[in-house]
Amino acid sequence: MADDHEDPPAGYVEGEFHRDTTYLDDRITADGRGGWPVQAGRYRLVVSRACPWANRAIIVRRLLGLEDALPMAVAGPTHGWKSWKFDLDPGGVDPVLGIERLRDAYLARDPGYAHGITVPAIVDVPSGQVVTNDFSQITLDLSTEWVAHHREGAPDLYPDGLRDEIDDVARVVYRDVNNAVYEAGFAGRAEAYAEAYERLFARLDWLTERLATRRYLVGDHLTEADVRLFTTLVRFDAVYHNHFRCNRNKLTEMPVLWAYARDLFQTPGFGDTIDFGHIKRHYYEVHTDINPTGIVPLGPDLSVWAQPHDRDTLPGTPFGDGTPPPPPPRDEVVPTGHNPALR
């Protein structure tokens, strides 16, 4: 039996990494049609700041001002087969859910649950059960089903007239960027690695062309598409370039994407959610098959995220007719030293 610091076997088919995409896909909706109605304070969003998929939910929640309506639990940056742990909390127990590991909430929902114990997950506090861990749908529902609890001035991240285009862009970004870095990093044979590597950089070149003359991926202000790309770009030089061997170029060597990423990072709700300390610890300490020493690199220099980007000369504004979110709540501020660009 593996100990608490090991990962379960990854999903491989003939040397190719395959993500388990079987999720608890119940939805929390305004009308409660699936049995889970939107209700302020009833649910708890469980995240790790290390995880790019969870980072999406953190950003969207912040941009929309859902901090009070949907409280957040932050798991620590490392985990093993027994799942994400609440080791940042006093006594290693989430103060609301009363559990040490997120796994307990999955088993409360389904005692025979046999899939990934993943974040983000939304837990129903009264029952202690995970409602959903469908990361792709969670952020869309925060935009469209939780509208009654949005802050005044919240941006429309998934506008009706742009949804098809957002979905199309998000689909190729997921396949060729968000997930391709993992397919390259966890490839079990050279051919699988090369295919993922080539697909990743071909898509980054495509994104470079798309963003050369437009500030945002779709439309003239921030949308769900930008959130989904950002969480991979912000981890690129710190992790994916070296750890996952995605090393044709660093992000800092791709001028358009680097400026675009800095623009987003410096937008309230994006960079202030990033915990580089947790990100680096997670990848370099947990993935012992890739990094058996567990040594976390000291570099790269992350203060460069504060450099000017000059993207505001392009058409468009971050929030459209809306306004920036206020600073994060005191108990959600990234610890000092974990994000040098915010000093």
C-alpha cells in the first residue's frame, strides 16, 4: 500500500498520459432543478492554490464577488493517494467541514468512489458531501447560475453573444495547452512526449497570432477563455518549462504571450490569487516519478511579473462596463513571500 506521500498510478495507454475525466457532475443552479439550489453560505468551494484547474474557480469567484456567498477552503500544496489535506488549518482540520482530507467528502457522497479526489470541488456543508468536481462547468455556473449573488459591477465572463466562440477557443486551449503540458510531462515514451510537445507549441504560436492585435481572446474584455489560458501561462516558466520538459521557449521568450500574461496578472483578481510557493512545492515535491529528489528549484525570478506590459494600448478594457473587484479578504491574501511580483 502506498504511503500518504505517494500518488496513485497515473492513467497510461501505450505510454500516453490520459486524464480521468469522470466527474461528479451535479450542478448547483438558481432554480435548484437538479436538487442543489444556489444558496448563499450553504456550500464550500475547496481548492488548492497549486492546482491550475482550482485556480480558475478562485479567479472567477473573485472577479464576480462571490466570497461571502461561496466560502472557500484552501488545501495544502502537497497530497498523496489519500488526497488533498487541510494541513494549512489549525490541527490539520477544515474548520467548517471538520475533516482532515477532501477524500472524506467524496466518500460521504459515494462510499465506493473510485475516481480522482480532485480540486476544485464544491461541498454541501450540511451533508458533508461533494456536489461536483466538474471544474469546467463549475466556473460557467458561477457566472450564469449565481447571478443573484454577484457583486455590483461584476463582469460578464460568459456573455450570451460570445458563448459559442468562447467555447470553441476554450476547447482547443484545453486540449492543446492546459492538458498538453501534462501529456508532455507524464509521457511514458518519447513519441507521446513529442506529439504533445509539438501540439502545445503549435497552439501557443496560434495564440500569439490571435493576441498580436487584440487584448483578449474573445471580445473586447475579459471572458472565461482568458481565465482558462492564464492559469497555465502563469505556471509555465516556474514549472512546465523545466519540470514537464516543455522547453522550446520560456513564456518570457514569447513576447506577445508574455505581455498578455502580465496584463492579466496585473489585473485585480488574477495575480493576487497566485501562490508561486504552493505551485512549485506541489509539482516538484508530489511528482516524485519526475523529480525523485523532491528538491524545489529556487528560480526563476518571479518579480518580472510586475514589469510593464503595454497591452492597454490595444482595444478593449478588462471589465467592460463593470468594475475591478476589491482587494481579497484578509484571510485569503497570498502569504508574503509566495508571490514576489505583488510586493
